[in-house]
Amino acid sequence: MGAPGDAIPSEPGRQVTLEDNVERNHREAEKNATKASLNLPTAGKQDLEAPAPAATGPKTYKAPAFDAPDSDNPKKAAPILESEAEFVRYRRQRTVNWMGTSVFVFYICAFGFYLWIRITKTLDLGQYLPYGVFVLFVECMGATTVVLYGTNLLWNPVNEIVLQESEDGIGPGKLKVRYPYHVRVLVPCYKESLEILRRTIMAAYDAQLPEGCHRTIYLCDDGKDPKKRKWVDSLAADVVYVSGRKRAAGEMNGKSGNINNVCAQLYPPGTRVPGSELICVFDADQVASKEFFMKTIPMFDGGDDVGMVLSPQCFHNLNLHSDIFNHSNVHFWEYMQPGYDTLGFISCTGTNFLVRSNALLEVGGSPQYTLTEDFALGMEMKKYGWHCRYVQEYLAIGEAPDQIRNCYQQRSRWCKGHFQIALNKERCPLLQKRLSWGMRILYMSGVWSYIVGLTSTPTFIVIPLVTIWLGVFPIVVSWWAALGLTIYFIATNAVLYYIKSLKHIEALWFANCANQLLFYTYIKAFWRALNSVFGDKIQFKTTLKGASMLMNSAFRDLWVPGLCFFLLFATMIAGLIQLFTGSTVNSPLAISVVWCVYNALPHFLVLWYVLVSKGISLQYLCRFCILLSFFCGSIAVGLIWGLYPRSYSFKDALKYSNFFLDAQKVGTLPVDNPVTWRFDAMTSEIGPLDRDITGGYLQGGSAGNLKMTHPTAFSIALLAWGLVQFPSGYEKANATQDTMYQVRWGADYLMKMIGHGSGAGAGNLEIIYQVGNYTTDQEYWGRPEDYVLDRPYYLAGADTGATNLAATMASALAATATVWKSSDTAYYTTLMTAAVELYTYATKILNPYGSIVKLPDCPNAYSAAYMEAQVKGSNLTLCTEQQINMNGSAIALYNDTTYYDDLIFAATWLYKASGDNAYLQDAEAFYVKHLYDADTSVMYQYRYDWMDQFWAANILLATLTDGGTFHSQAQSFLKFWICGTDRVILSSPRGRAWNQYSPSLGSTMNVAFLAQVYSDYIKAGGGQAERRAKRYSCWAQTQARYVLGDATHSFIPGFGTNPPSHVQNQAASCPNPPAICTAVNGLLNPDPNPRTLYGALVEGYNGDQDTWSDTRSLNMTRAVVEYNAGWQGLLAALNEQSMGVWEQCLQGQGIITKDHAVC
């Protein structure tokens, strides 16, 4: 009972009188009435007894001044031990938690594997590498908290309470304690209501005590409330009101000051304090159970160096199914604190704990230098060798803050207190020499968890926003990434959701939910703690309880969760629109949409909590969100596996392309020809003057078994260009020699096509532009080896000219000479001689070889003229089949009417092969003539095939001369293809670019090859040029990946997913010998080809839809040599690039980012 001046009465010197007993009985009746009104059990009537004399324990301290500095408190360094021999040391008992240990070891291994993958497989991000490294660093920060949490799962604590034998030997025994402990229960308060305090004090008073123990309760009122004082005075003598403390200006921790004020009066300096003296602290709202002291006091018997006993907290006003702020803290009370107990770590939690008075004295009382006195007290006690024990039973129930303002305020105080300690060089756990390094790390882990929370949570909120809006993802998504993320995801959840009971899953999810909601609170708390280092004051703010909580408005605290939810929701909608309207399903985009949903859930719940309801609707909504969050995590992992960008083997595709060329060879084949189902064929072809014209490549496609010089020359020039431009790509694929001999095979054939005229044109060249009859060939479907029809040749040139044909052949031979220059000088000379001869002839008579085409005047049966005549009843004579097919000539199929573009290309290659500037001057002269004198309608079709080589010449000249005009034209050409302007270049829904005038896949791949050539040249320029180079290269790779499988199937037989199996190729479609091959069992046979035409790029489809029909009779499946030349060079270019280049291409393609480098 309080004395005048609110000092604590000196109980040991007080004598009990008869009047005291009468007064005690009166107050006991009043107290029971009060308890009855609170629905609390009443105690039996007891006589007032004098307090037990101070027990002589084995460890007694002389009380120092409270909160004295270490230098002024010698007892902290050298405690007074009256009887060293009687001192019993605490022996910690624990057992291995095999399941928890297994989960922890699995996580450590998974994280190591994941870290290796992240460093070696997922950081090829180019210019975004710093962003990726930052995210990885944040991930590692988060992993450290999982590791620290996981260490608590390694052991199970063993705590035993010894019971005395019962007197009758039958029933349960009495609780045995070593000393007659005197428990001094402190209930600090400030502005809490009397209603709350009544419950707390009466429950503490009625709680049972072990036999021989005593208790005194102190209401420590810093608010100096007369009503509280009057109420306490109405109670028994062992319930005492304490007040009158003078609060220092700018006091840091009022609670500690309050406690220390009481302790200073209980134990004035110089008082001998025995080890049987205990102090118990209850917050104002904590109502103890009947068994509280029966469960906690015996724990001190474990050893005289047990300085503290802790118990968990629970709350009566908390719905565990909607605990979005994690007040229940199950992960801490059920998993971390038991682990701390096994590790010897003291983690005081501020209430519901008991501490030996001499231990509290030794450390200088409750710390007042921080807002989190409980955390600091645990560290101080550990420094002085005290131990702590944990009772894993909920023995008191309190009241959780209900209003959002109080929730944030409470967590802010905890966070600021931790940072105050960490930022103080004298208090920082890492600098405490009296702690082992293990303990330093554990005490620092509390601070570290806040650092990780304020860093990782906003980072992982921002990542999907950045991905969707800016198109930047922090990792390279690949098979390796999918594997690492899957294993790490499972391992992380195995640790974080390691449970002893299924009902804990919900609570553990709320722990994660609270971390996401409180990140901004942590940021503000850190900032204020940091400022306090430089002199700013931090004040202690109590957590309001009861009716006082209702006065705080929540709306000022909603702007952060509201903003987060709005941004995440808007981004999710934008991402969904992008997903459904984009050309492909981008894995980072899809994952980020799911990620937005996952991140938005906690913020949605807190908005519902404040604005809608805290009742049953929130409870069911929380359960739904928990299920949805786990679903999102699983879906995200599934999306990584299902949508990660497939890696294609450009090396294998490159080698396969040579297989196709080998399959198209005719004549006497090399003995090492790898196509086992192809043999010598068409070995009796004779040209003018009985000249041997065997060899070369069958054209394929509609030309069937014809050999066409113009597209062959075009193809050889492209193949040679690829070898010259991307030699290391060929070397990596071990395809250099094979391709060099492919080029040589074609060049040898081209030189066979060169002859001299007779008569008046004897001084001019005659060039064979075709071998085989187009008319009769269309009627044949069979193996080349079985071909017995006539093989006529068709001439061009002489005195009528063949400029475009001769120039194209000259460029092919000059390019081939460049390839062979260093390895076979004699062959180089032969090639250059032939190339110069062709070039000279091409410039002598300027006339395209297509000029010899004379189309018949008679109408075709399908022509508009014939059908119009039929309607009018007119009789028109139709063309004969021979007239339509021009007596077997297929020149109409390759009717190239321009030639300056071919001359530019030829002169440029001769300049490159010889170094003679005269050819460069010719090229520039022809360039001007092409722009001003030629028909440029073809040029503005922006195509690259045998029809138009102007754009290719620009790119070749740009790489040789660095001329501004050539760069400008090259960039203009590539811009049309990449940006799809002017409706000439279109794009399919899955991103394949195609030209309306030349819509085959081969034509697109030729342009992609040019883009890669130009990109390779300008990328060293840095700045804008480097950005353009990346865009060109990425676009080229997009087209290549489309062919290899990004279109959902491959366009290369024998390669990738669902490749063509009905290629329109006679040799591949024929049944195995000796069966005779016909159109019926070959062309029209619905079964797949008996032989796979590996590496052949098929024509694909025309139009802007990504449709595909693997039908042999359709042009979609035909494969010709000219389709595959640029394709092979493109593969070599891509094979040169390092891993991760494609993943870099995926970066920067967001909703608001634009490709200003090119488009």
C-alpha cells in the first residue's frame, strides 16, 4: 500500500499488528467484490503476514545506482558472490530436431546451388547488369534472414519441472522450488485506463505460487492518476501504488525509467540482494493465468545463473484468421524463441517475463538508452553471463493494438529502438567484446531483419512494375534459371513454412504479410534513428489500448498501401493487355503479372481492414488471399518452366544447313558426301562444244530438278559472304571446311557455265543460265539418280548482253576468291580471272539477260483477257503448254530486269577481293546511275534476293568504306524491315517480318543476315550506334528464333519442335529403292518423307497469319538453295555470340519504352 509521497514502504522492517489484520479483512472483501465485477475468480481469505525475510541465496549482489555507466558501476564487472561453493550452474538441455535440421540443410544446399546459377547463368544482362547485380544482392540479404531463422529449427529445448512426491504417495506431488522466491510484480503504466489495469493486477494477485514463495505487486504509475491510486489503496498491503517519479526532459524510454524508479526504491544502493529476489514485469494489459508463476518460477531452479524466464504473448481481441499485422507472432513464439532457448540467446520481449533482481542490478537496470529496452536488456544480461529459459506456453493474455495508427506506431518504436542500438558505437552488438561472435550475429540479426525488410520489400514490389512498364527484368530467364528458382522456391518455403501444426500455416503467412505492409514504417524508423545519431530527439510513444485507440484516424496511414495497391493493380491490367496483344507470350511479362497479384494481396487486405470491415468478411478474404498467394507462387514457377526463352543450338542448325546443300548436289558426288541416300546423278550433261556442265546444285521448289545459274550465283555469293564475315561462327560449329567446299562446288559449276559465242558475237561471253527443261521437268517426280529425260541447256549473253547475270556470277566468284585467298592462291587466281572476265563483259554490253524473254501474245486459260472473252462469247486461241513455258525455259521465274544493283555488288566484291580502288570507283559510279537512271520501283520493294542487290551492296560498301551515304541507305532499309512502315514490310502476330513482294522465309532470313552484318560493323562505335547495333542484332535473332521454334514449331526438317516432315523435295519424298518413285507415292503421299532433309529452310507461308500446313503439295514446304544461303550466314553470326545475348534482347521492351534507336 502506498505511503505518503508514493514511496515504497520498507517491508522488511514493518511489524504486523492486530489492526493490520482487521484492515486486511476489510480490504479483502472489497477486493473480492471488485474481482467479481470483473468476472475474475476470488481468493480465499488469508491473514496478512509479514514479508518473508530475505533468503540467503548462493549469489547475492550489493545494489548499485541504477542505470549507472559501466565505469561507475564496478559490480557489473565483478559481481559479489557470498558463497561461491553453493553456486549451481545452468546446464542447457536440448535434442536434435532431425526434421528441422534436414529442412535447414536442404535450404543451405539449395541456396548455394541457386547462387551459383544466378551468378553464372542469369546475369548476362548487358547494360542492365548493375540492376541485376543489385537484385541479386537484395536476394542474398533475404537469404541471410532465412538462414538465421533456420538455425532456430536445429534443436528442440528440454525443460523439466521437478515435482515433490505427494504426501500420500498416490496423487500428484507439489511443485518443488529450491528457494522461497519473492516475486515483485511490476505493472508499469502511464495513460492506460483503470479498467485495463484492474484485470492485470487482480490476475497477477490471484495467480498461484509455488509453495514457500511470496509476491508483492507494484502499480508503477507514471501518469499519477488519483483514481488508480485510490483503487490500489483499497487493496491489500501487498499491492502497492508507486508514483511521484520526475520524468527527465526528453526522456528516451519512460517504461524503463518507471521500472528503474521502483527498483531503486526496492533496492537502495548498498542493499544486499539475494538470488531469491525476482522481478516480474507485466504490461498494463497483460492478464496472467492462474498457472503463470507455477510454470515460470521453477525455471530459475535450473541454475543460479538463470537470470530470466520468458513466456509468449497472446491477445484477447485478436482474430487469428485475419491477423494481417501478425500480432500473434506465431513464427516468433513457436519457432524462434524455442530455438533461441537452445542456442543460449536471450531475447527479452518486454512483458510476461521474470528476471532475477540481482541480474537486473548487475546490468544497471532496465536500459533507458533505447526505445526497445527489452531487446537491450537481453543483450546486457548475456554480456554478463546470465542465461534465459523459455516457457513455451501462453500464460498471459493481453490486448493487441486494433487501429492501424497504433499498429504502425508500435512497430515503428520497435524498429527505431533496434536501429538506435545498432548505430551506437558503444552499444552495437557487433562491437560487444563480452559477447561471442555467434551471439553478436544473433543480436545483430534483429536489426538486420529490419534492414532486409525495408530493402527487399520495396525492391520486390518495384521489380514487376519495372518489367511491365520498362521491359527490364533483373535475371536471364532460361532453363537454368527455372531449375534454380524452382529448387530455391521449394527450399525457402520449406524453411519459412516449417510447421509443428497445420494451423500455423495461416499465422506464418501473416508474418510475411506484415513485412510487406510495414516496409515504409521501417524506412521512416531507420531515417529517424539515423538522424538521432546527429542530435535529433526520439521520444517514447506508448501503444494506446482500450477506448483510447478509437481516437486515432487511420486515413493518414493508408496512402502507402493505397499507392502500392493502385500501382500494382494498374500494372497488372496493363501487363495482361500486353500479354494478350503482344506478338509472343513473354515469360518475364507473364511472371510479372502474377507477381503483381501476389504483391497486391497484403495491401488489398489492409485497405479492406480499414475501409470495409474487420469482421467475418475479412476473415474469409484472408483465407482466399492465402490460397491465392500460394497459387501465384506455383503459377510463377510453372510459367518459368513453360515460357522461358528456349535456347537453340545455332551450331547444330548451321551444320544441318550444309547437309541440305549436300542433298541438292548432282554430278559425280564427293566420296565423303554425308547424305547416304544420294548418289551420282545427271552425270552426262553436255554443253556447247561438248563442254562438261555437270555438277552444281538442283534448284528445288517449282524449278524441281533444274539447275538455274542466276539464283545459284546469288546463293554462292551469300554463302561466301557469311564465311568472310563470321569465320568464328563457322569454326565454333566445326563447319568452316564443309562450307568452304560447298562454296567451291558452286563456284566450280558457275565457271563451267561460262563460254564464248560464235560468229559475230565470238568476242563476247555466252552464259548458260539453265540446265534442264522446265516443261518436262514439271511432269517428273522421282529421284535425281533415276532422271533419264533430256537435259538441254539455255544460253544468254553473247551480243545481246547479260549484265545482271554476269555481274551476279562475278560477285559470287570474287566472294569465293576472298574465302580461298589465304588457303589456295592458285584457286584464288582462277576465280579472280573468271570474275574479272564476267565483270568486263557485264560492263561492256549493258542489258539484262531477261530481255530475251518474249512473252506470247496468246492468252492463258486463267488470264483475265481470256475469261472476259468467254463472257462476251468471243473465241480466243489459248497458248499451248510449250508457248506458256517458253519451250522449257524457266527464265520467266527469274526475270531480273535491273542490273546496276548487280554491278555495284560485283564491283564491291572485286574491290574487297583484290584491293583495287578502280573497282570501288566503279561501284560508286554505278551507285549514282542506279539511283538516277534505273527503274527504282524494285528498289523500293525493300527486298533482298536475286531480284535486287542494291541494299546488300549498301551494307557491304558501308563496312568497307564507312561512307555516310551507304550508312544512311543501310539504316533506312533496316528501319523499314524492323519498324514495318509503308505497308511493304508487315509483321505476323508472332513477330515474323515479311515482304509483300518477296514473302518467303528465305527472303526474311537474307535481310536478317544483312542486319547482323551491319550490326557487327557498327557496334564498336558506342553510343547511339551501339544501341542501333543491338536492335539490328536482336531483330535478326528474333527472325531466326521464329524459324527454329518460336513460331510454336520449327521450319527446319529434323531440328527443333514439330519440324516439317513433308518437305516438297523429290529425293527426300521418294520411297526407298528398289520401289519406283512417282508423284502418287511421293508428292501426293500423305505419309512423312522417308528421308529427312536436315537443315533445309522451307518457304513458309505468305500472309500475316502464323498458320502452317505441313503438306508436301503446297509451296509452304518447298526448299530451294537460295532460301538457305543467307540463313546459313545468319546462323554463323548468331553462333559467334555469347550466351545471354537473346535474353538481353528481351530487355527494354516495356509498355512505355520506345525503340528510338531505330524506329
